[in-house]
Amino acid sequence: MKCALVSTLTLMLTGAVHLVAEPINAPKTDFVHYVDEDRRGRLQVALASYINPKGVQVDLVGAVHVGDASYYQDLNERFKSYDSLLFEMVRSEQEARTSVDSNPSQMGAVQSLQLSMKRILGLEFQLDAINYTANNFVHADLTLEEFLARQAERGETIFSFIMKIMEAQLEEEGLQDGPQLGLLQLIQAFMSADRASALKCLVAKQLDFSEAILGAAEEQGETVILTERNKRVIQVLKEQLTKDHDRLGIFYGAAHCPDLEKRLYTLGFQRIGQTWLTAWDMPK
């Protein structure tokens, strides 16, 4: 029960990560953490900044795909400061040629789960809350046709990847000791006077543990849903670096970010700072 819940939650809310080589002693950023206070709990996502020898700054802006309205309002304001903001969205070639507002095609099963979590937890959905029509937004993801074709080549599905995460959690030493999310905890949360906040606290603790689980799963081999999409981000970033830009942003699922950070290091970037953004703020 716990493995299945952790696997599904981490995939649908934060994306995932694949490890690549990076310079020795390069700092490793934690992109998701849960802050446990006496009366409140907070799920926070990192915005990490990097700079290259030419003085170009790139920010990795971690995303949680359902969040508080205030979280997305803050992001919309921050995004105005970038020369280009690279974003994730698996959509068809036809939609890519028209507008992001034309009901973009996402990976159906994951999006359905995200929408369910939005309703259950009383949160906003990223696609509804972020202004993807802004002039500085640049698509940096596979098209739906590319995504499906590459999955077919590998015999990969979203559910096979969830199984991969579950196997890694069972096999890797230490991953079995993460926060518990069992039937009793769920029943207690559903019976709480503030059901949404109680459930959010449970889920947030799981997401704090997600990076270790996803990293272990991806070490078993590359995937389309994770690795191939991260490669596309770097391809688009290299194109943007040829332009007269001083500040670029990459807005991607938070669990993609450790791998993207490593890829930035291999391009000569160095980390210069980190800011925590509160995605979920809940009373306990």
C-alpha cells in the first residue's frame, strides 16, 4: 500500500529525475522539503540560481503541479523578469503551432490523477493557474507524437515506470524507512474536521522523500518520461544561450531539477543561490 501510494504521488505531482555525471564537489540542491511546525506544515519547492562564465544566469524553478493559489500568483510575477522561461508540457504538434490555451494534451493518466488531487486537497491546478500565453514562454518538452513514439520503442508506460519506482523503493537500503502513508493514516485524515489540510500534511511528507526514491529508480536505466524530456530541455536551453539573454528560467517538475542541475554543471554553470517557495501552506 505505502509503496504504491508513494510511487503514484511522486510521479504525478513532481515529475522525476535521471542522474548524469557532474563536476567533483559540485553542490547538490534539495528541491523539495516539508517544514513541520507546531501549528502549520509547509511543502516548499526550491528556486535555484546558476551563472556561467559569460555572466548568464539560469534559474531552475521547481514545480509542484497542484498548489496554493498564492504559490502560482507568485510564480506568475517572478516569470515576468526572465528573458525566456522554458516550460514543460507534452502536447501535440498541432497544439504547439497554435496556443497553449487550446486544451493541451498531457499524459492522460497522470493529468487525471493530478486533477483528482486538486479536488481532494483543495488546491489549484498548474495549467489553470500559470499564464502560459506570456511572450517570454518557450516550449521545452517533447511533443505528444515524439513522446508516444519513444515510449513505444522502449516498451514504456507511465504504469511501468510506477512499478520501477516501487521496485527501487523495496530494493534500495534505507528507502523502506521513509514516512508511513497507510490505510489508518488515510482514514484519520478523511475523518478530520479539516480533511483537506490533514491530507495535504500526509502527502507533503511523502513528497519530501520523493527525490531519493526517484533517483534510485532512474539509476536502473533511462526513461522517456524523465530522461528524454530532460535532454530536450538542455537542447532548448543551448539554443536560448546563443541569443542576447542575461536571465533565463527553467520551470519544470521539481523532481526533474536534480538532474537538470547536474546538466547545468556540465555546461559550466555554478550555483549562486537558492530560494524556498511555499507551494502548500496548511494548518495542522
